[in-house]
Amino acid sequence: MSKSQTALALPVESRILVLRHQKVILEPIWLSFMGPREALNEQIKRNQERFPSDFMFQLNPEEQASLRSQSATSNQGRGRRYAPYAFTSTAPSCCHGA
């Protein structure tokens, strides 16, 4: 089973986190449902009126460090170039049909 298939096999509820007092799904999990990042970025650009400013936010360094320290599968030495995004509960309705 591929890495993305494994992620999809886990219940969505187990992948929901609470950050900034909001329930969120982190970018890698969200993209496993939505497809490549480039496609999502293009949807957001073309349909800005469908995406309120609070439907996603980028993790700050403290949040990113906290999540990394809690993760048993940290990719040390293979860091990201940017902090991941967190998608709020409004994201599914914004992205549906965009």
C-alpha cells in the first residue's frame, strides 16, 4: 500500500487537529483528498471569491516545531522549504466544485 493510500485508509477524524482554537487538517492530508498542490493553488487563484480568508492558514514556527516534536515519524534532515498550511472546517465547502 502506498503512503497516500495508507493516509486515506485512516479515519479522517483521527487526522483532525486543533490549532488556534479551530479544527484543522494539515496540508499533506488535505492534498491526499484534493490532489496536487498546483491544482489547488490554481483553483484558489481562479475562484478567489469562493475562498474566505479564514479557510486556511500557514503554521507559525512554534506550531510547526510543536507538531514535529509530537510526531513519531519526523523527517529529520529532509525539512520543508515552507511551513505547512492548515485547512479549517470551511475548506471542504469552499473547495467543493471549485
